[in-house]
Amino acid sequence: MTALEALNLAAPIADAYMSVEERLLVRIARQLSLNDDHQLNEVSKWQLKQLARHGLLRQDAHKIIAAGTKGIPGNVADTVRQAIDNTLAEDGITDMWHNQRFAESAANAVKHYRNQAKDVYNQVNTVMKYKAESTFVRAVNTVADKWTQEQRREQSEIANKQDMLNILNSNTASVVSGAESRTKAVRTTIHEMAQKGIPAFVDKSGREWSPEAYVNMDIRATVKNTALEAQFSTMDSLGQDVFEVSSHPGSRPKCRPWQGKLISRSGKTTEITDINGRKHKVIPLSQTSFGEPDGLFGINCGHRPRGVSDGLFRKSSVEYDDTEDKELYNKVCRQRELERKVRKSKTEADMLEAAGDTEGAKEVRRKMAEQNKALKSYCDNNGLKYRSDRVRTYGSVKPKQNESDFAVHESEIEKAKTAGKGEHPLNVQAINTKEYTEKYNGIGKSRVVDTSVKNEAISIMNHRDGTSFEDLAYIDNRTGVRKFIINNSDMPYGVAHSPECDKFLKNYDGGLIALHNHPGGSRPSYSDIRLAIGYDYKTEKIVYKSIEKSVIAGHNGKVYVIENIAHDENIGKALDKLYNQVYNYYEGMTGNKEYAADKALDAVYAKGKELKAFTVKEM
């Protein structure tokens, strides 16, 4: 579970509390209304009248907090489940849900964190309610103080300007001065309130935490603990006591000594043997920094445990390089900072309008427009998705729950990659060479099949020369005879199976080579892999097993082969879930479909190799 993943999972719950905070601030500002019907220069009367309304605010604050947070325990449960799913997907063991012991452990974890959430967020709600009241009282007193100071300053200036006294009646001057003083006092106070917000938690040292900071911290801790529990539960199910700690650059001081080390959870295992017969020292978990806030697997720790079995593992020094994820995490954190500035300005403008200061609100909205422009520019320059929902105030943002909402078609991805580049002419010079012919050597079971596949590929590409369309043919791997072809597709960068084609593949007695062209010359897509395996994502079934290899011929002269194909339903499900999860994650973070699809395809390639589901080779 990386820091970026934890930040992403925490966002919906943090957004809900930020919405509550914004509503409370606007409600407080409304009570500071400038439209009271009493003498504007009577500061003490105004102050007493506002403080007398304290009870009304208490009632409204209770309603706002209750309405805005009623779904939080359920959201926490959903977040915990997602953390478990993500962890299993990262480890390539999504089928662990079928293990009764693991499933029970995971269900207990979800229940535990849901109940914990009720206690934690009841405390947060109570703190916010009382802090809203104290914020209001402090605001009233601050307005009164600033109002009095401003009146004295302005009256002093007027007293020193005889020209002003000659123009204005003293009574009129007093009214004008009082109105301007109070407006300025309220405006300044509202600005300070909008910047500070309403605390959600006060720690032992007296530090006040904002709703966003505290909820993010709490949820990140929760999902990190959930991910760790899921991994430890998996180890329990596999009878593993020892794990290897992952390694990455830039680790924290208390984590760095344990990178790449073998650790025993029970402390009983002192030595373990790898697959090559080499013995390794094992360190008890109790001797590490585990359990400390800034220690191993702490809240901001990026390390992961990898369970190992005696005699069956390979020792690794560096498991992964998270430089790219760290860069993206830092970019997203900066984006969140800019979003907070925009949102605070919007809240300040809403508060000023609620208090009756329309001119002040207009001034703040002008500043907010410049901040929003800077935010959009930052997103554009860093390949991030501008999220209008994250700068919207006075309403919570609901997270997307359904994976199908994020489904991506490779035809659209390919279209995005080649947008503005024109059509795709056949590279005749590259194809009419001996080297190109040799790329097909060994694809089929005989030279006859190799030649047949090459000739069919050239025929298909000639048919689609200069276009973005694809043809799909099936060739018998024993005879080299073409058995089926779809050559009338009008879908750019893709070709769909017909019912006749599905029936043909299901009933064909023998092995086939699937062959189609890629106008842009790109590597095999996830749809190509799924087609080769024969997995139907709608029914979650293997619908045919007749494809032995799949060949992709690019108009630029590149040739790819998908081979060593496993027609396995569980593998199909695992790859499909992995692709969707990785794609959803990166698309949600960056808004860049091309980048998200490439990252998801990278993950599928790696997992396919690990599961021995397929291999992709460029000829």
C-alpha cells in the first residue's frame, strides 16, 4: 500500500468532513449578518445580541454535522475492503477470498475498523460541534474588537481633517464610519476564520487538527494497517512465519536498516533456506522498529512484507523502484494544496455573502478565479486531471464505486495516442525485406504455416493501408489454411467478434493462430490478450480454447506474438481485475487515459509472466 494509494482512498471521507467544515463556517458567518436593525456604531449592543444567538448555532451545528457524516462508518468499511482488494491484487493472489480462514480474518478486520470508525468519528463530530461554538464566540468578540479599533482610527482621521467635517454632517459621518468599520472588521474576521477553519481534533500537545488533515491521517493509518493485516493473514493461510522487507530509495531512518531483511513474526525462526540452498539469518520482528509511528510499516512507510517459505524463495535485494510513484505522489500533494487554497477562498466568499458583504465576496471571488487558473495550469503542466469536484464547496463528493464505470476500450486509447498524426500508411520498404520475412520464422508448426501467416498479414495490411481500421483472421496452425476472417470492421483501432466467429472458435477442432493488424504499430493490447486467452469478461468464463498463438502485425513493420497461452478462468479473472484496478487508480490520479492504460497493461504483462498465463515477444 503506497502513500499515494492511501491518500486516494482517504479522499472521499476527508471531502465529507471538509464539506461539514465549510457549511459550519458559512452558518457562523450568516449569524454575523451586517443587516441588523440597530445603531451600527453600538458595538456592545451588537456583541451581546450575537452572543445571545449562541443556542441557535448549536442546534444548526448539530444538524449540519449529523447530516454530513451519517454515512462515514459505511464509507470506512468500503475503504477497508478496497485496501484489502488492492493489496491482494498487488501480490497477485486475488483468489485468497476463496480461502475460508483468510475471508473470515478479512471480514473481522472490516468489522473492527467500522466499529472503530464510529468511536473515532463520534469524537471528531463532538470536537467540531464545540469548536464551531467557540469559533463563533471568538469571531463575535474579534469583530467587536476590530470594529472598535477601526472606529477609533477612522474617527481620529476625520477629526484631523476639517475639510471632511465641513462636507459631512457629524451624524452622517458617524453612521458611515460605523458601517465601514464594522464591514472591515467582519471581513477581516471572516478571512481569518476561512483560513483557520474549524478544528476536528485536538491532540495531547494542544495542537488543533483540521478535518482534512486529521481524517487523512486516520484513514491512511487505517488502510495501511488493513493492508498489513491482509498480507499477514495471507501468510497465516500459507503457513508462513517469515517475510522479506521490500527495498526502495529514500526510505526513512527507522525503516532503512530493515530493507531486504528477513523477519520472523513469531521470533521463533532464526534461519531460513532459499531455493538455491543458501541459508539466511532471520531477525525477530520485536527487534525492529515495527509498532513505532515512524517505524517499519508505520503510517507513512512505503515498505511491504513478502511472505517466504523455507526452500521455496529467491532472496532479492531491491524488490521495486518507486521513484515514479513518489514523483506522482508529490505532484498530487501539491495539487491538493492548490485545491485547498481555491476552496478556502470560495468558502470565504460564501461566508461574506452570508454575512451580507457582497462587495467583499466579489473581491475574494476575483482572487479565487486567479487561484483556480493557477491550479488548472499546474494540472495541465504536470499531466494531472483537474478535479472540479475537489474545489466545489458546500457539498460532499461521492466516490465512484463501480469498476464498470471505469471500463476503457483500447480503440479509444489507441485513438488518443495517434490523434493529430494522420492515417497509417504501410511501411512497404520495411516489409519488402528478408529481415521482415524472418520475423515469422517459428511462429507456426511448419515453414508452410509461417509463410501463410506472413502472406496473410501482408494481405490484411494492404487492405487497411492508410487507415485506422483492422482485420482479424484465424489460420490453422497445422495446415496454414485461413479458416475465418473479419475484414469489414468500421471501428477505428479495433475489431469486434461476430456471433458466427464466437461459434467458430468454440467448436473448432484444432489449434489456431489469430492474426490482426495494428495501424499504429503498438504492442498487444489488453483486449488482444483477453481474446487470446478466450476469456469473456461479461460471463467471467473461458468461452473457447482453440487459439494457440496470436500475431499482431504493425503497419510500421513491427511483429508481436502472444504465445504460451493458458486458457484458465481464474487467470482470466485475476488479470481482468488487476487491469481494472491499476487503470482506475492511475486514471483517477492523473485523468490521463493513455498513461493509465499503459500502466495497467504493464501490470498485466508482468502478472501474466508470473502466472505463466502468456508471454509477449517482439519478433
